[in-house]
Amino acid sequence: MANKLKKSTVSNTSAEARKQKKGAANKPVGKANGVASFRKDQNERVDLRKLAKDERTSKIIGTLSLLISTKFLFGMLNAGLSCQIK
């Protein structure tokens, strides 16, 4: 019985494969007058509220604020040290 089941599934899959090959040969490639036709891309709408609540956005803003604050810190330290040296 197991052999019969195996043979029936193999014959079904090979028959389906033949049908797919025949169907693929009959379909046009998608070229009209030698020019490929492309689908238009759909523009995705960006929801600013969801973007503001996103975790990655807050991490990026936090990283940028830390970088700016360290630049100001080094600028202030440099200005303070240069006043003491003169």
C-alpha cells in the first residue's frame, strides 16, 4: 500500500510539472513592441505619528543629541583652557 501511495504522488507531481511547463510556454514574456512593460511602484504613505513612536527614531535622536552635547562640552573646555594659558 505504501508503494502505491508513493507512485501516485510521484505521477501527480510529474503531471503537474508538465502542465506548468506547457502553461509557461504559452504565456507572453511581457514585452510589447520590443519594449518591456513595467508596473508602477506604489508610493508608501508615511505616518509621522507612528514614526515618532518608533524605537529606532528615538535612539537616533538620542545618539545625535549626545554627539552634539559632547562637541559643545569639548568646545567649552577648549575655550576655558585657552583663557587660562594666555
